[in-house]
Amino acid sequence: MDKPITILVAEDDSDISRLLCSIIRKSGYQPQPAFSGTEALLYLEQREWSMVLLDLMLPGMTGEELLKWIRLRGGMPVLIISAKGEQQTKVSALRGGADDFITKPFDIEEVSARIDSHLRRLTQIMPPAVARILQHNGLVLDCDSQVVTAEGTEAALTAREYEILKLLLSEPHKVFTKANLYESVWKEPYFGDDNTVNVHMSNLRSKLAKAAPGSEFIETVWGMGYRLKT
């Protein structure tokens, strides 16, 4: 499933905030209102956003201060929506890192079109998203939450066991040698110490079997290594 597009709306006027959130929802995106610069900063610190709509005259922390904070940390599009329509204000905001400047009062269709335009441009320059869910034959590994389930039951794995399983799930039909596993997971040269890999693999299999009794997920390819069962 694609990650939802979330837009932070930093606007202290409740009527304008409601209008902007309505525009965003009608375009199929998820808005989050913030009614002060301080509140907007809290949201910015908590998670990543697809875009920020930013008023300049905010209580607590000004829009200019927020813009500077955002630009020091990320590349998300920032659209200024402000009643301060003087040419110098626009130039300063754009030079300060804003991607666009819309003057109040604004046209609803224009705001919607500009949001779509900047998001489209962003998706064109972003690299393809890396798969965040790996799954094969009843095994599911969520790369974001780092939760592993076997036939729907969560398996509590150590960091090494998790990395071993993640590697196997990244190429389900490949046979991984013990050297492959050790060098990929431990990030050290492999000098033939089979015991380390054997112990971790045995523990991993045991935990998966406990989560899903009767199911076998990993097979040994004798003389070669390990792979997921097809």
C-alpha cells in the first residue's frame, strides 16, 4: 500500500484552516491543522510530512522561523499562504526556501492546482520507494515497525535474527551461504566460523516454529546454505 500523502496546515485563522483542510481532503490527501507556530513545530518534530502550507503571521513562532527550521532539516515542499503580499516579503520567503507563495485572499482551485503541481514534481524527483513490507509463504516482516509475524502470530526476534530473516526475505528463492549471511548481518569478514551462524539460525527457526506450529519456513540446502521454503 502506498504511503498516504500528509500535509501540515500551519494557519491560526480557524476559518481559513478549515477551508485549506477541505481543499486538501477533496484532493485525496490527509491534512493536519496547527494553529500556532509552536504547535506546528511539535508536529514537524514528531514525523515526516509530504508538504507544509505555512502562514507567516503565526503566534508562538513565526512562519519565517518555521521555514528556516524546516529548510535546515528537510526537503519537503513549503507553500506560503499569507496576507503579507508585498513584493519584498515574497522575495524573502522564496529566497529563504519556500517553494511557492500564495497571497490571501486566494482562489480555491488555484491552491488545489499548486498543491498537486508541487507534489507531482516531488514524486518525479524522488527515487522509487524501497519495499517496506517483505513477505513470503506466511512470513511477514514490516521494515518500519520491525515486527515479524508467522502465519499471523508475532515472533519476538533478536536484532541478529531479524536481520537474517530480512536478508532471506529480500531474495526468497536465493540460497544464502553461511559466508553471505555472516558478512551481510555481522558486517565482518567470514573466516569459517560456522557455529555463530548455526546458533542464530537454529534460534530463528525455533522462534518461527513456536509462532506457527506445524509450519517450516527455512530450509537447509546441504553443502550450500539456507533459503526460504517455496
